Amino acid sequence: MDAKEQLRDAAERLALTLAQGGMQKTTARVMTALLYTEQDTMTAADLCEELSISSGAVSTAIKQLIPVGLVERVPAPGSRRDHYRFREGAWATLMSQQNTMLNVMLHAAQEGIDATGDGTPTARRLREMQDFYTFMARELPAQIESWRKQYQG
């Protein structure tokens, strides 16, 4: 097996893992194709050919990956086609967006605590939930910033 086949297989394994974790399969395949490519950028046509999927499937995947900060559209002088690449710093950006989910979970825990009596099994579980998400909301931003400094330094 040559290096290109090994990269393709590794990308497909990661895409399968991401799909099992809840990401749409085609979106996961497009993301991993851009992550594992040896090219600086890929066009939608490149992705269609590489993955044997339709242009509509690529377009849908790209529309999901750009807003979360994993993929970006980049200029390609002399080309009329859009070019895409996996974003530098994408992982830290993705984790930074978890702050919204942390706040949603904190709010949900508080709503439940407000609705239940103290000393109940429900209150105990919700307090643990609240404590966990309070901890994560406090610690995660500092960890991401530490990563960014270490990685860029």
C-alpha cells in the first residue's frame, strides 16, 4: 500500500469514527479529505472525484464545516472555482465554540434545580451536572488559551 492509499484509509477511518459520534457521514468524509490531503487546497470538483460523491453533497458538507470553523474558502488567483482548506487553528476554534453548549447545559441544570425540591435524587443529579459544567466553563477557556500560546510560541 502506497502513502496516498494509507492517507486515504486513515481519513476514511476517522470519518467513520466521526460519523459514529454523530457527524453526518458525508460531512465527515469531506472534512477528513481536507485534513489528510497533501494539496494546499481542494475544489469541490476535487472533493467529488476523491470521494466519489455528488457536488450537492460536497456543497452541503462545506456549508456545515465553514460556520464551525473547520474549513475555510480561500482565494485561488487565476481560478474561477472556490478552493477550500482545513483551517489552521481549527481544533482550538472548535473547542472554543463548546462554551455555548456549556452555558446551555448550565441553564438546563439550573432550570431543573429550580423545579425540584432539595434533597431529592433529581436535585442531586442536577447539582452534579451543574458542578461539572461550571467547572468546564471555568477551565476550558484557559486550557484553550494555553494551547494557543504553546502552539504558536
